[in-house]
Amino acid sequence: MTYSAAIQFLYGLRLFGAKFGLENTFKLAALAGSPQANLRFIHVAGTNGKGSTCAMLESIYRAAGLRVGLFTSPHLVSFRERIQVNRQLISEAEVVRLVDEIQPLLNSFPPEHHPTFFEVVTVMALKFFAEQKCDLVIWETGLGGRLDATNIVTPLASVITNIAFDHQQWLGDTLEKIAAEKAGIIKPGVPVVTAADAPEALRVIEQVAEQKGAALTYVQAPHASRLTPCTSLLGEHQRLNAALALTAVDILQAQIPVAEKQIRAGLAAVRWPGRLQLIELTGGQKILLDGAHNIAGAETFRAALERHFAGSRPALIFGALADKSWPEICRTLAPLAAKVFTVPVASERTADAEALANCFRAANPAAEVGRFENLTAALNACKDEPFVVITGSLYLVGEALECLGFSPAAGGERGLNEWDAARIQQYKTAAS
């Protein structure tokens, strides 16, 4: 099997949609030898900030000399970003081997219960991390938490970054319902850390933690003395993510000791592409990339732009998915830009670029607004702009990194982030 063939096999798994439930993942992991039994995890859920918090935890523990696995999603360009050890992407050869080894196991499932792309990748990651003898795995949920495939593990600690509106069609249309899904990662007796501040969401997290006998720690205003210097990541919100990571590290000191200087070194060295990532091109043009893909993310991005780039009037390239709250996101971002260029996202679920443009025109009549057929055309239109912002969807950010040459081309692997929304199967009732 070639790497290309392995990727095509993974593409084929998208036909099975996204299932909510743990039965398949438990069974597939058991067929693979239950690799999770030989690993230690920190499990991270939440609406925004999961990836950044995971990156900080990984960097801190790697600075402490541990061999650290990192499992995140979606990927920006290459599928291999999802599975890393000590921030080294899994090799193409290892992807091929794991796909080759897991394929026969899928024959144990009837067609109507065939494992999905995410279920298969979750078990591939567990198998790889166990083979690599990782001392610790930083383990990010895919969607929700309670019935997410990643929830077959029992971690050393659970982290819930925050609760906001996103994926309401699957997680629920109130903060209480969304919190109940995220809080599903809380395990009996396992400490949990959260920065959630919405009272209705906190009440749910508190109730679940109490039911499970899990010690709950709240993280609010970051402790300045420990966070100076903080992290190389831009944005005041990253201080709160850093405080979350630090609190989790403190809680686990008895099990995994980390010195203060190692914590500082880890925070100073953390990197997380596509989240307030500033790129300077030859000639001096600056491009800021961020995946502000929901309302809370857009508000955070706006605050960061006003703080770090006060007085700037960038050109804004924007694309979003149709199933996101893009009208509210457009209205949040519209006042920031002198020029707005809307584009379709390279996704089956893209929002219409003309509809986006009309929304920006209504929200900021003074701005020059135009729509383009694709990102390349929009970048060409911005070639003389000193400061360009690209945001709205992580899919668009990944495409931009590829177009700008800041990430190796991966032959269309960004499409693996897609699923067939019409085939999404919910098993909440059966799994409750």
C-alpha cells in the first residue's frame, strides 16, 4: 500500500458519516489490543481554545523531558498533523502501516455499524502512541465529549476550556445541553479543570463532577506572576488557556513532577499554527491567520486584533461554513476592516460568498466589499495591502497556509476534515 492509497482508504470512511456513541470505538480498540490501557492521558474538551490548551500542555511536558503524544483535529493541511509525538508528525510510512493493520479488523463490523473515519483514526492514534511508548498523551475531543470516540479513555485529568454556542445541530441548542455533552468526559474520581464562566454551563459541570466524585477546579483571572512571560501565542485569551494548562499541571504534580523553569520554557516555546498566526512575507506584507469560526471565537479575535494591532485597518479575507452562525460572525468582524473580500471555503458545506459579502455590506457600508471565486484570486487582489487578515474557517486558514507556502502541500488532504452531513447518525438515545 502507498501513502496515497492509505489516504484514499481514509477518504472512503467519510461515507459512514459521524456517529455519536462509544460502542464501535471500544470494540475496535479491543480488537487492536486495547492500546489505551497502556497510556496516560489528559483529556481536553470545550468550545474554543482546546487546541491551544493542548499545545501548551504538550510543550510543557515535553520541556520536562517526557515523550508526549498529541492528538488533535481538524488538521489544517496534512492528515499527519492529527497524530504527533514530541511535535513530530506521524510519518507517511507509519500511516500506511497502521491503515494496513486496521483494515482487517473492520471486517468484524456489520455494514450498518461500520466504524467512521474519526473512530478509525482515534484507534490508529492510540495504537501508535502505545507503540511509541509515550509517557503522556494530550488527547483532544473531536465533537462534544460524552459520546465522542475519544471518550473511551480514563485520563489523569479532564480539562473543559469553555462552553459557547457551536455545533448546536449536534450538541444542543442551549448552553446547558452543550455543557452536558462536554462534561461527559468527566470520569469518576478524576480531577477536572474548567474555565467555563457561563452560569448555566457551570451548573451542569458542577453537577456532573459531584455525581462522579471528581474534584472540580475553576480557572478565572490568570495569575500574572506565573504568566509573565506567558506564551508566544498572541491574544489575551491565551493567558486564560495558559492558566488552564498550568492548573492541570499543578494538579498532576504528584504523578508527573514538572519544575517551574520547565513550565516557563514550555510556555515560551509553544506553537499552534493558524490561531492568531502572524506571517510576514518578502516585501513586508503582514498576514494574520485565525480560525474565528463561531461567535465566541469571532469576539475573541476582534478583541485580540484591537489590542495587538490597534488603529490598523486591514483588508479582510473571509470564508465560512454554511452551518456556522456566519451572519453574527460577519457583523462582529465587519467594523475592523477597510476592505472585505469574501470567498467560498473549499468544502462541501461552504457558505455562499455573495451572501457573506451582502452581510458585510450591510454591517459596514463604508467598507469596500467584494466577492471572489477562490482564495487565490482574493490574495491577488490584496497583493498591495500592507496588512491582510484571513479568517472565518479553519479550512480557509489551512488553504491559506498551503497557498502561501508556509505548509507543505498535502495533495488535497484537507478534504478529510469533511463528513457527509446527510449521513450523520445520532445514537444519543441508545447510548444514554
